[in-house]
Amino acid sequence: MRLALAALLCAPLLAQAATLSVCTEASPEGFDVVQYNSLTTTNASADVLMNRLVEFDAEQGQLLPSLARSWSISDDGLVYDFQLRDDVRFHQTAEFTPSRPLNADDVLFSFQRMLDPAHPWHQSAASGYPHAQSMQWPSLIAGVEAPGAHSVRIRLNRRDATFLATLSMGFASIYSAEYAAQLLAAGTPEKLNSAPVGSGPFVFERFQKDAVVRYRANPEYFAGKPAVDRLLFAITPDSNVRLQKLRRGECQIALSPKPQDVQAIAADAKLKSAQTAAFMTAFVGINSQHPPLDKPQVRQAINLAFDKASYVKAVFEGSAEPASGPYPPNTWSYADELPGYPHDPERARALLAEAGLDEGFKTAIWTRPSGSLLNPNPSLGAQLLQADLAKVGIAAEIRVIEWGELIRRAKAGEHDLLFMGWAGDNGDPDNFLTPQFACASVQSGLNFARYCDEALDQLIAAGKASSDQAERSRLYRQAQQIIQEQALWLPLAHPTAFALLSAKVEGYKVSPFGRQNFAAVSLVP
């Protein structure tokens, strides 16, 4: 009787331990990751549901095999050959039962869908393919072929030193061609976004917007079944509520905590924190297509008007360092010789007068309602910028816009000043330059400065074409100089990435790129 009673008492604990609940800060825009560019969406789709040909290991700083067991690159850098695993199965869901393992057809579908305007799936992405367009894949990739059932060949039109690393990004996830064909035949292609199927560690179950995403462990995952049976994203925009849920045991991991929350749990034996220097930059994007922001003097004046040191202290509370440019300081090719803009309101007013704006002008500041790693206190940050701009004659209205709507409208170029952040995916400096400053990225919407310059574009392209890191660094330093002179951003901060954890959590690591890996996370009693 005692043993039976003990088993009954332990059963709820074991059931609870099998579910990992993560408090996240926002709803994903959808689950067809190729359509979107936000990290929130990548975390909820690519990171838990999908796999790519290769993965980037942040700890080792190198690319590792994933769906591709191995690969080779031709001497001229134009042909990439991949050998696929033959033991990868796509998820079985209420919508789909796969009849075969992953093969080359799935890779061809995943690439050709983005690249070929005549492909039957190409028009399914209402807003296009922002990352593929920004990375100039349609002009870069000459063709994707399948020499064999488990071999894929990608031919490029020009050498690109960043291409292999780019394949580790979320938008390069591999989809099931079989599932796509089933949806197309049924006339329900939208289910690729609402009822996703991948090959990753977790299987999608259900999504309730602004509330919860539910997943279950994939028992057939080629890298081994995850340590937990179920994964739950509890969508909790308020960081204070995330902390409360963590304390009550409703979540075992709370993402994007405020800096004071990290300090608040220091004495709590039931909780702990994890951290790493983030490969990220918080910034205000300045829309160079909106007069008078199209004048360099005006953009420079905005940079000079802002008291960045006070902002970082107030908003990040010691968990970030001020930014002077797009790159985090630990990036190779970081231009430490460029000091950025000092806080100089007098010089800001002089530049506005030089631009013919002695009386100032009106503009708008866009920000999100809830805090995130790159914007812990959106309301305070916007108010600080508003106050500093007012001191030099710029009247800025603050507009708080829901995250998904903010992203959609910003990609359409509707904003003036936009609180935003960017996370590099693989440690390569180009992961900032091409998406945020290339001309192609204006078209895709990721270039929030909306700035296209031939000289800057040529520097970015030349850097990608070179395999010599010293030469790439030289080119990227020149690019950073143009970005600073043109004042395309108001760079804010490079944060430290934190997560708050229950003491029961083992195996969780904070990624410098903001990616999430829950496959190896376990919960101890």
C-alpha cells in the first residue's frame, strides 16, 4: 500500500516534469517561417519544428551537419554538393501522415518555391520571401538539382563567402514536398502556415493567438527524442507577469526578462538565470525616404540630439553597452575607429538649421507595446527619445503598435522613426549588412532605413564575393563608415541576453543569436 500510495503521489510530479512551459513575449506572425523575418516567429517555427541542411553551433563557432551529412564546395566556389541523411522523417499530424523519409525532392521544393516565380507555391507567400530576397538568392542561385535521391547540388552565379552560413538561418528550413503537394491538391495551401509540418524535435499541435502554442515531442527525431514530452509557449507580453508565472511554477523558462528581474531572483534558490553576450544591436531605424528624414543632416541631428548613455542606463540597467554602429564589438571587421555620434544638442540644432529646418519639424516614433531583449522598456525608451528630440525642435508623436502589425507596416516603409533590433544568425558580419543596408533589402522590407546607395551596395557585394577575411574586413569597415556618415540608424545598445529559469531546468543555453533549442532541455524533480 505504501508503494502504491507513493506512486500515486509522484505521478502528478512526473506528468508535470514531462511538460516544459516557456513564457514568451509575443505571438508568432505565423509558422511558415520563409514569409517572415521576426525572431519571435523563427523561435516558434524554425527552431522547434524544422531543420536545415546545416546548423551553426554558437559555442564552437562553426557549421555542423544537420539534414546534410556532409558537403563539398568546388574550387571556384560556385557548386555546393550536399549528401542528405536517409533517416529523417517528417512529422505525423492530424493533417498529414508521411509515406517516405526526407529526400532530395523536399530540398528542391523548399528552395524552388522561394526562387522560381512560376513555381505553383511561389505566390502562396502573401508578402514574398523577405530573407531570400534580401540575401539576393534569386540572382545568386543559378539552380538547385538532385543528382540522386539523397544528394543535392546548388549552383551559384557568383562566389558568395556567406552562402553556406546563410543555409543555417531559419528561412532555409526544409519543408515536406509531399505535404505541400497534398495541401495544394486539397486547395488549402494556407495550412502550411497554420498547420505546419517539419522534421524537427517537436511536433506542432495547436496555436491560440496571444495565448499559447502547444507542441509534443517528436519520437522519431533523427537526433533523438527530446527530454521532455511536451513543449508549451505561454505567450505573456508583460515581463512582470512572466516573472510571476515563473515564481508560481506556471513556466519553467521566462524569456526576455527586464534587467531588474534578473537581479530580483538572485536570492531565490528556486530560480536561476542564464546569460550570454548577444550578437545583436538595438537601434532606431530612420526612414530615409520620408522627408525631411531624407536629408543626412537631419538624420545626423537626431543622432546628436539623443542622450544615449542615459537611455542605456535607464532602459537596460547595466545589461547592455551603448552602440555606435550596426555591429556588436565582438564582430570581426568591427570599426572601432568610428566613435559614433556624441550627445551634442547644440550641434544638432545647427545641422537642422543647415537643412533649412530652423523651426524644427514633426515626426512619429513607432514602438511596440511589450518589452523584449532588444527593447526592455518600450514606453520609457520612446519617451526619452521624444524628450531629447523636443529639445532641438523636433516634435515627435509616439505611436504604440502591436508587434505583428508593427513589423508588417514597417516592412512596407510606413514608419518615420522605428525602435527595432537585429540579431545576426551565424556570426558573419554580412548578416547585418545585407539584410539591413543592401538595396535588395529595401524591396523585401528588411532595410528599415529604406536606403539604397550604389557605393554601399558594391562594398557589401564585394565583401560577400571575397574569401579573404582581411579583405572582407577592409570592405566592411568602409561600409560602416558610409552607414555612420549617412546616419541611417540611431544605434542604441548591444545587450546581454538573459533567460530566467526554474532551478529544475537543466540543459538550457542562451544563444547569442536569439535562437532557441529546447531539444536537450530536461526537468529534474
